[in-house]
Amino acid sequence: MPQKPARQRLNREVICAAALELAAESGSPDVSMRALGEHLGVDATAVYRHFADKDDLMRAVGDRALAPATKGFATSDDPADDVRRMCTGIRKALLKNQVALLITSAGPTRNANELRITEVMLDAFLRAGMDPDAAARAYHVLIEYTVGSASLDAPLSRNAKERKATYDTWRRDYRALPADEYPAIHELVGHLYPSSDEVFSTGLSALIAQLMPA
């Protein structure tokens, strides 16, 4: 007979780690509570002693993936640089944990790391002299840009060789177009699809410069 998983002492950290493992295996944040209980070697109802419901659990799972963006983050006397560093850290963390990307794309986790991110960015905008409406709007613009960039780049972010091959295929298709009909594409095709990190950084800098007063 197959052995049952060893029962272990439950806490929020253990449960989140198990839920993330199951979600990573399936590629979906839609984790069955029954499967989670079996994975932990406990009755599924035991999870509800630590989380109000499944949504509460998955928001905690997503929030833990944001920890690299907040860990050791220190604000400076340059609000624009604080925003730039935070957005870059968020994108990097989400590309590393794509299950969490699916969770956070659905909305804010309202947990410790997301709250820290929100506080840092809003504070930076206020220190830059922005009025409340402009500060809140800038926050949403940059968060949506950052999470959106991670979502677009996620499918090719893990395998550099595969990403290069895909970009080469796209450039080849553009290069095959008739030059007289698509002269701009023909002229610039060799420059299309640079590093996604470079594209993100360029767009982020442009947005910050536009949104934040000099």
C-alpha cells in the first residue's frame, strides 16, 4: 500500500509553500483544497484554521512571491529612483514566480509585501510634490505597466535559447515582407525585439519622467 504523507505541524508558511508547489505543478492558481490537504497529510478543513477561505490563502501565496521586491528595500532621497527600483524588483519577482503572477494579476493581495510596495510608491510620489489625485493615478499607471510587462514577457522569460529562437523567427517573418510595401519595417527589422528587460526599463523611465515632476 502507498504510504500516506507524513503529518506535519501546520502554519501559514507551510500551507503557502504546499499550495505554491501544487500550483506550480499544474500551472494554475486554482488549487483544490482537498488536494492541498492530501499533499500536507491533513484533513482539508485544517487549512481553514489558518486562512479564512481559499481566496485568503491564494492572496497570501501571491504576496510571498513579492518578498524579493521588498526585502532590504530602503528608500532614498530620490523618489523617482525609489519608484524605478521598486517596479524593477516587482517585475523580476513576478517573472521568477509565474504562478504568483497569475494571482497578483487578479488584484492586490492586501498582504504585507503588497502593502509595503504600495506605501513605498505612494510615499515617493508625495515626496516628489505630487497632489493626491496625481500620486494615486501614477501609482496605478506604473503598477499596471509593471505587472502587464511581466505578463507579456513571462512565456519566454525562463529559457533564453527559446526566446532568441522565437525572436529570430519573428524577425525572419518581417524581413520576408516586401520592402516597397513595408519600408519602415524593412529598415528597422534588425533592431526589433531587443532585450525585454531593456524594453521595460526604457518604458519605465519614460513613464516616470512623464508622471513625476522634475
